[in-house]
Amino acid sequence: MEKRAFFRNRGLAWLLIAPQLLLVFLFFYWPTAQALYWAFTLEQPWGGGNQWVGLGNFEAIFSDGAYWNSIGVSFAYAVLATGIAMGGALVLALFVDRQLRGFRAYRSIFVWPYAIAAPAAAVAFRFIFSPDSGMIGALNALWPGLWDPLLNGPQALVMVVLCHAWIWIGYNFIFFLAGLQSIPKSLIEASAMDGSGALRRMVDIQLPLIAPTLFFLMVINLTGSFTDSFGIVDIMTQGGPAKGTEVMVYKIYFDGFKGLDYSGAAAQSIVLMLLVMGLTFVQFRWVERRVHYG
């Protein structure tokens, strides 16, 4: 007969989970409640309380062309960064998964970028992609104006995307390598004996078997692209040039702390939260259908 253990000391249970509940309340529920309050109210000039305006703040931001520009930049940033980070990590994991000389060293080296803080990486990439120094400076000397992210919006966007992708490659690499190593080697060996090349084995065997890992990383990377881009953009471009890299999360900061439009920034934060939730729902609702858990 199976015996079940019951934890009868409820006071101790609440005491143990109290620190976590306090952190969740202070850093999630309370800021969310404050953002909702600010999003539907408007602060009076020079203080004096808040006035209820309903959807007025949302109507103001949706009628602003600069806000729609930030949405477009955010989607471009997310798609490009996610594609490069996941594609690069998968290639590295496929190479390291093979029994080559020094593969154990590569496993640790490829993870290091994720341990670097985003602002520190942004400083390094800003120097690397400077139009006046290094290899790019030499190319600009031969072809003046070939690369100048200080004046060219698309080039600045490419620069910040590459920095973001470089950081996230290490994170994705860990999961891809774990997924590849969970595949029975007998399947790979049998396929090789049948004459399948490395590319064919990857498409027919490895990718279908790590589909759950691919789906998980796609959700995490897209979410991170919308929410973790502030440090990189602030250090490298500050949203410029000509708002070419002004992603949604940076515009929230700029309007709230620089423009002192707290209500408008709060409304933008609510829209960003709903957008991320919507993207996650779509991925779980339709994309996950194509994922087979074996």
C-alpha cells in the first residue's frame, strides 16, 4: 500500500516561500499595477494628482508615427537577431558534437559570450564597428562612406543586431549541444552506413529530433529580443541615427525618463507586454503543433 507524506506545518511553508513571493510582488505585480494606473491617467502639470483619461494615452501613441516606427524596428531587430543567434549556435553545436580534436575546449569557449554583460559587449562592438578605426576604417579609406553607422540607420541596426546575436549564441549553443547529444549515436551511425552525408543526416534525423529544443529557443530568443535590447541600443546608438535603432523598449525609456511623459511611456509598456504575450501565445498555439515530442 502506498503511503503519502503530508507537510502539516503550514506556517513554516509560508515562511519558506515568503522571500520569493515578496520578490515577485515587488518586482512584477507592483510595477505592473503602477504601469496600468499611469497608462489610464494623466499627471497634472507641476503635480497635483492624476486625471483619468481612459484610452487617451493609447490613442496618442497609436497616432504617433514615431511609435509605429519603433514597432517596425523592434520586429526587424527580433527576427534578425533570433535568426542569426539560433543559426550560428546550431552550426557551432553541430561541429562540436563531432569527436574532433579539442572539442571539449570549444564547448566551454562558445559559452563565454553569454557571461558578458550586454553593455560591456556593446562597448566592444561599438569600437569594432567604428568607421574610423580597425579593418572597417581601412575599408572606409579605400571606399569613403562604405560603412558609417553613425549616419546610416540600416547599418546601425545591423551593428546592434550582430551584438545581440553574438551574446545569445552562447545561450543557444548550450541547449542545441545538449539536444544533439541526447540523440542515440546508433541512429547517426546507421544513417552514415547507408550513405547519407552530414547535411542529409542533419535535415532528416537531427533537426526533427531536436524540434522541442528549437521551439523552446525560438520562444526565448524572440521574447529576449523585444525586452533585452535596451542596454545594447543605449550604449551603441541611443536609438539613432534618425530613430533607425529606436526599439520599443528604448522608446519607453526615452519618452519616460528623457521626455518626462510618464503616462505615455506606461501605455507603451503595456502595449509591449501584450505584444510579447501575444507572440508567445501564437507560437504555443500554432507553431508547437509542428513540434513532436518523442
